[in-house]
Amino acid sequence: MLDSHRADHRPKINPHYGFIRRSCLAAQLPLPPLTGVGGNGLTRKVHFNPVGSGRKVTTLRITGNATLRDAPRAFVIGNLRSRYHDTFVIGTQRCTVASRGSFVHGYAPAAHRWGYVEASHLTGCHLRTN
């Protein structure tokens, strides 16, 4: 399990944590710190604070229970919730994606970190039309 120890996000009200299945760890224990086994069975470093673009242009609201990830379809590094009015800030004027399952890069103020969120959890994210 990973946990955000930041005092300013009030963890009892809006926790930011994630779990990694034991099966992802058991196959290759002991693993070096901050390392996980991905869906492809290969180990890789989990980036708990991914580098951001620095651009914060458009704020989108979170719908449902979204997970913040270190890369598209990768390890969970935080949780975002609509009931806490969490937002996600992207670096462009408009959010346009190829599919609702696409991942969008941006900044999650509630988690105090950059990462990726699935587009289906972002209001104002539009499907690209050809």
C-alpha cells in the first residue's frame, strides 16, 4: 500500500492511497524499494511523483471514483473522488481523447502530484471525431 503523508490534505476526510495486489509482489520478492510487477510480468520502478509538464491551463471536475496513475494503465499513486469535489488540471485548453478509456496527463491538486487519469472520469473530456 502507498499513502500520502501530506498534512495539508486532511487524510481522514480525503485519503490518497492505493493498493498493489500481493500477486504483483509475491512472484519476485524481495523487490527493491519503489518497484512493482506490471501486468506484463516485468518489474519496473513505480514513480510516485511523476514529472509534470508545468502547464496548468484547464481545470476539469472528477466524476465517480478515479485513480491517479504514474503512467497510462499503470500503478495507482492516488485516489480522486467526485464527492470531495476533486479536480484535475490539464495543460491544454480542451480535453480531446480517442476513446473514453484513454488516459489524460495532468495535475491533481488534492493529491499534490502529477499523473494520469482515465478520461471517463473527467467532465469536459470530448471524444475526437474524425
